[in-house]
Amino acid sequence: MSDPATANRNLIQCYFDILRGQRPDLALADCFNKDARWHVPPSNPMIRPNPKIGIEGIMEVLGSGVAIYAPGSLDILIDTMIADAENVAVPFTLKARLADGRPYENRYFFRFRIANGRIAEVWEYLDTLYQEQQGTFNQASA
């Protein structure tokens, strides 16, 4: 059996593998506790209420994000993962094409809190002004 930090890191690696389409045998929802919370920057106009709570709310956050990108264009480049017994911190670059074909690239930082072997809470940080300037909020409403 692995130590908690390694188990947490493996869970988050699995989460990103599912997002990238590398684990079609697993469901993204299975990574989360039923009462998990997802926090986005308050300046994000698309996510209300904030935080989203529960599997359905989290799938709404993830679905609204993925919907702005052209299918198959999402590329997540993880810088590192820093894990302890309760948290995993992940800075990464997300590259994709918007639904209208324009390129998108932004830096993100996610902090995951793990409880009972699943994601209990996520804090998502990114430059939402830069995101808006690239047209992602317009794509979501189109």
C-alpha cells in the first residue's frame, strides 16, 4: 500500500489522464466525493453559484469548460505535482483551439483537497482577464 501523498498524487494523475482521454475505461465523476466542491475565480462570469457543489455541479463546471474548445484539441501540459497527505497542487498549461478554430493557451493552478481517497475540493486559479481577452466567455455563450 502506498503512502497517502503517493495515493493522492496517483488519484490526480488519473483525473488528468481521464480528461486527456487516456483512460476511457474510467468515469471522471468517480474521482470525486458526492459532496465535493469546485471553486473558480470570482471574476468568471459563467459559473454560478460559486463554488459548485456535488457531482452534478462539478460535471457542469467541467462540461462548460470543455464545451468552448474544438473537440480533440485539448492539451494539458503539467509542470509538476506536489502532494501531501491531504492536498495536491498542480500548475499546468492548457492549450486548445476554441470552437471557432482560434488558438487558446493559458496557465492554470489547481489545488485539490483529497478526503477518503477521492477529490473533496478543487480551487481553480487562472488569469480570467486573459481568458476573456482570448474570447472563451464569448465561445461559451455562442
